[in-house]
Amino acid sequence: MSRFIPWIALLALVLLPGVLTPYTSDLVVKIMVLAVFALSLELLVGMTGLVSLGHAAFFGLGAYVAVLASPESDPANLPVLLLKSVGVAALYALFVGALSLRTKGVYFIMVTLAFAQMAYFVFHDTKLGGGTDGIYLNVRPVLGPLDAGHKLHFYYLALAALAGTYGLLALLRRSRFGHALAGIRVNEQRMRAAGFATYFYKLAAFVIAGALAGLAGFLLAVKDGFVNPELLSWHESGAVLLMLILGGIGHLRGAVIGALAFVLLKELYATPAFVGSFLADHWQLTLGFTIIAFVALLPKGLIQLGARKAK
Amino acid sequence: MTALLSCEGLTRRFGGLTAVNDVSLQFPVGEVHAVIGTNGAGKSTLINMLSGEMPASGGRILLQGQDITAWPQPRRARAGVGRSYQRTTIFPEFSVFENCRLCAQAAHARPWALWESAAACAVTGRIARDALAAAGLADAAERSAGSLSHGGKRQLEIAMCLATEPKVLLLDEPLAGMGAEETDRMLQVLQGLKAGHAILLVEHDMDAVFRIAERITVMVNGEVIASDAPEAIRRNPQVQVAYLGEGH
């Protein structure tokens, strides 16, 4: 039964636009985009055992490329622009991964953080992407009749990206590559003794994760039509890590559930109509306490709720 | 007989301390070559250098006549140098079968074939089952590796090493902590492996060593003081003083 849940969720998401208001539709799209981002980090944290605190660099880079590589007043070609975003994010991941994967544990966390901050300050302190103000995407990319600026078209574009990412990672997980990553997570020394060049496995995982984060960044830039340096900041890297922790590390659906919970909680706590204007101004405080409560009560994440029922 | 694996003048220094000094040994197929010595004699360091886990400070390592001294561990493993660990290093959360299948996968990796299911992989599955049978673990294949007894985990160590289809087995204290019955079973397994492999056995259980080894090397403070057939080692006065004690 449980294996059908992703398919049921997909079907629901395909049918959902028929009943959504513009506000809720926007919220669902946001969740789908961030779910792609969370899934990309799950490949590193959950499947390979690499905790990165600089994953937003690839997300933000993908977003910036989507804007910077678009013509001023004409629509860009959608697949070409997407490939540019994903490609640049993957290249930066190759560079960061090649260096940072020579370290382990806390050092790896610090090195990934340092490289992400480096990218952050490039956009923050230079005029390349409009500095701290960010930069607007004037015309959304198109492909024939498919217009990413059209709300419904974009909804299905984001859904296709989410389904594709989920499907790719599900395949990867059951493949020999995925099993090797799991082995590296549990006992890297033994994997080397068996004959695996573990460094290259980890590098491949890091580049794929960076490319998928770039895809999520691309989607966010096209959705919002605006990017700013905060997309690359360590807050964003922390937020996506929190999504995984909320949902449950080690499960693909945990990443999706975590993105859903994170966006909904943030929406709830930042809306004055729900919590009053004082708390809405300090939504980080209530969100923080909620996450602490979640982690204390459900240390394995929200996915634990379903697992408990299944037993 | 040319040795499958050999080392010449192998040396390892840690700062001012020389853990292994100018060791030259040969490991031909069909022979269990035991290396004995007190704690700190340099036995594990020797295994770590031969397997590639630790670089040598000097000397050469030859596999089938080829100089592999500079090769990283994974490359040596794929070329046929398998090892087991003194402290059990298995994948406790995987099944016993998957522990072996994963090790077999190193030589049949195809990491790009994302559409192929690892669990359904016929080649690695067959190798894993053969390795489990050879190590006497065929009945435990579906159990979780972490749930095995201590002796079972030691057997799994050997099975995982075999699943990489090695030519050389570097076994670091495979009998550590085993009872008499488990030791007998393990010695039977090793006896069966002799024919196709060159085996280096580091072991503290002297009875077991003298039962199974064709050749014994005695190390003291990083140096080889004797390397000979078991009877000769037993009679060697230098060895008796340095290691075996008065009783032998």
C-alpha cells in the first residue's frame, strides 16, 4: 500500500489546479520547488551521509543564471535556459565537491559553508547581479506554446520537475550507484577495502545534488521573477537542512513532507491574521520553537508518524 | 615458485618510531603465511601497507611482479588484494547478503546504469552467495548483519573479503575472540581457501597458527627475526627467547 503513496500524491497534484485559488496554487508551487531543493540535499545527507551547510550556493546560482542568461526584453528558450542554470550549478558543485570532499565530518560542513559564503558575497558585494537589491527577470522563458510566465503552465512545469527529480532519485537509490552510496554512508573504509574509489562516488553524488539544487533555483527565479543574494545565504542552506530534519532524513518522501511542513508553518507564523502582528513579525521565533518541539517529539521526522501506523 | 605478492625492504616510520623496518616477505599461492609477534611488533602496520591503507615510508610491494607501492587501496583491491579487519568492520544495518553483494559490486560496478536494480543484479548476487557458502554463512543470508553472533560477524568479514574475488587474502586476526568450536570452523574455511589464494594470516592463537600455516614469520619491534617452516620456528632458540617463552 505504502508504495503507491507517491503515485497517489502525483495524481492529486495533477488534478489539484482545478480546485485551487490563486493564493493556494502559488503556495503549492512554492512547496513543489522547495521539495526539489530538499530532495537534492537528501541525496547528500540521507543517501550518502554528507552533511553540507552550503547547499544554497547551487540553488542561488541556478536562480541567478536563469535571470542573467535571459535576454533583456525577449523570452529565453526554456530548455536552453534550464540547461544553463543546471549546468552552472553542476560545474560549481564539481569545483566545491572536488576540494571539500577531501575533508570529513565537521570540516566538510565548514568547507561547504565557506564556499557557499564565497558565492554569496560575489553576488552581495558586486554589481554582477544587482548587488544587495537583487535583479528582476523581465520576460519568462518559453518553449513553443509553453509559457513559463503562465501560472498554470508553470504549475505543471514545477510538477514535472518534482516528479522527475523524485523518480530519478528513486531509481538511483535502488541502483548499484545508490547501494554504493549507502555503503559509503555506513562504512567508507570498508568500501575502499572492497575496491570502491569512494571519492569519485561522493563527487558524483555531490555534482548531481548541486545540479538538482540548480534546477530548484531556476524554478524559483522563474516563479518569482526576482532573485537576490539571500538565496545563496547560509540561512537558506540551514532552512533546507531543517526541511529534511522536519520530514525525516533517509527517505525521499521525508524530504517532500519536510518542504511541505516548512512552507506551511512559515506561512502560518508569518501571517498576522493567524497569529497577530507581533508574532508575525517574529515568525522565526515561533518557527524555531516549533521545530525544536518536532525534533524532541519526532526525532526521526514527520515520516515517523506514518511508519508507526504501518506497524 | 614465484610469489603472487611480495614486499622488499618495506619500511614504515611514524615520526621517530620505526614501526616496520626493512621487511621482505613472499606470499605464494597455496600457502598460509602466518605473521606472529607481540602487540606493537608491526603486524597490523604491515597489513595496512600491503593493502594500501597506509603508504610505505620505503621499500616496494609487488603483485604478480608489478610494482603496486604507489597504488591507492581501491585499485589494489580491484587487482586482487583483499583484506579483513581485526576490529569487525561490516555494514551492520544491511542484510548479510547485501554486505557481500556490495563487496562483490566493486569489481562489477556499472555505477552509471541507474535503471538497473542492485538487489536484482545476477552477477553480484551469485558471487555473494558463493562467498557466503564458502564462509559457512549461507543460512544467515537474509539476517541483518548487526544481529549475528561475534563468530558469525568474523565469518562475514571473511565472506565479504571473498566476495571481492581476491587473489591475496590479508587476514588480520580472524580468530580474535572466538571459542574453540568457532575457531575449528574458521580453520576449516581457511584450509579450503588455501588452494586458490595466497594467504597472510596475522594471529595470536598459536595453536591455530601452528595447525594451519606452511610458513611462519616472527616479528619483534618491527623487524623480522625469523621466517621459516613451523617446525623450524618452534626449534629456533632466538624465537623461543623473544616470543614463544620457555614452555615451547
